[in-house]
Amino acid sequence: MKRIALFPGTFDPITVGHLNILERAIPLFDEIVIGIGHNSSKSTLFPLEQRENWIKEIFQNVPSVRVESYEGLTVDFCKKIDANYILRGLRNMSDFDYEKNIAQMNKLVSNHIESIFLMCDPEYTPISSSVVRDLIRNGGNAAPYLPEEVKY
Ligand code: ADP
């Protein structure tokens, strides 16, 4: 059976922290689908199409990684794309608490889908899309935390 992982998130925008998880996950899976979850009531700094295009550009030469967007339950999207793993990144205990609930709930709903966690390398612990958005909104320099393809 092919090992297909969904890496779900909002990616508003994708950061070097996300890349740290993805680069280390590439050798572990046959395919990784970066799934941009969106729901019309949640507002984002960057439009879906732009977030998707940046990710396409970053991984254009990596055949095992692609990006798709989805609405609704993550486990339902897993079924649609035949993913048997959900990949998530962990930075600290509060990520752990949050992720543990979601992973255990997903397991109740879909017993055959396993959540897999990678711990970020230490230098990525403080990086999140939300601090990057704060920097951007307030005229700070977000470039060190963004892949070079992310230009706004
Ligand atoms: P969500 O809105 O679902 O939290 P994000 O786009 O913020 O979506 O994050 C997607 C995934 O990437 C999550 O598993 C998150 O923990 C992980 N992630 C984000 N930033 C980092 C980082 N600096 N190091 C490790 N994992 C990270």
C-alpha cells in the first residue's frame, strides 16, 4: 500500500517552520498532499489562490508533493485522496495538547488513519504563521521566516 500523507493547515502564509517539517517528511512517504483547509467564515491575510500558488512554486520540482485545498472534515478529505496518514508538526506542549485532542478524535472517527507528528528542529520553535502575519501587518521584516518564493 502506498504511504500517502495529508499535511493539513491554513498556511497563511507557509513559513520555514512548515518547510522544516515537510522536508523531513518527504523521505518517509510516497506522496504528501499539502491540504489547505478553508472555511468561508474564517478570514485570512492572504487569499487561498495566493497561498496555493506559493506552495506550488516551492515544490514544483518535487514530484511526491502537491497542494490541494479542501472544505469540511480533514478525515473526509483523507478518504477522498486515499491518504492513510495525517502529518502534523509540533513545537511545544501547547501544540501537543491541541494536536492530541484532534488526533484522538480523528482516530475515533476514522480508525485506519494514523496521525504522525514530527518535532520541529529547535530553531523553528518560535516561528508560526501568526507571528509572521503580525510582522507583515506592522511593517516588520518577515523575510527570514518565509521561503524565498513567498513574496507579497
Ligand atoms: P493550523 O491552522 O491547522 O494550525 P498551520 O498552517 O498554522 O495550520 O499549521 C499547519 C501545521 O504546521 C501544524 O501541524 C502546525 O503545528 C505546523 N507548524 C507550523 N509552524 C511550525 C513550526 N515552526 N514548526 C513545526 N511545525 C509547525
